[in-house]
Amino acid sequence: MTVTIFHNPNCGTSRNVLQMIRDAGQDPQVIEYLKTGWTAEGLKALLAEAGLTPREAMRTKGEAAGALIGELGLLEAGVSDDAILAAMVAHPTLVERPFVRTPKGTVLARPKETVLDVL
């Protein structure tokens, strides 16, 4: 089974989920999305697989994300999903983490135990 984790090594939840995947006997493909970035098409597909809108998958906590969200006005009424998606592509730190993709499905592993649904 192929398991992919879209990972931020600076995030405790992401590190915990990666360990949970390995503890389940899987050797996941690890994509450090802050280094590789996103394409609009790839991120849109990932969100669709997880059943989430860009707004639902937007990181709102943390100093860097909070500052960007305020600066870009992303929490204001009427901001479109396309505008949020474009901001996420331009600023990968705005994407909540970690996402995990397996043949059983794709989840945003928050809380971390959510990953067990697809392993």
C-alpha cells in the first residue's frame, strides 16, 4: 500500500502522524510541502479527495499563518475559495497539516488519530 504524507517537520502533529504511519508498518512517501510547494491543480485535487474546501483546510493558527491571513484578508466575508486556494499556493504555510493519502482515502490528520481511518 502506498502512503503519502504531506509533512511539515516543524509541526508536532505532523511528526506524530508520521510516526503513527511508520508504527503501522508503512514506509510512507514524505513530501515536505513547504519545500516543494503546491500547484493549484494538485492542491485542489488533494482537498477534493479529503472532502474539504480551501477555507476548511486553511491554517489559521500560528504566527506566520495568522499574519498572512490578516494581511491578505482571507477571513473576510465573500472571499472566494479560488482566492484562498491561490493564497495557499503562493504561501504554503497557509495549508493545514498533515494530509495523508492512501488507497483507502485522503484525510487531514487533525486530530492525529484521524490517520487511523485510512491505514
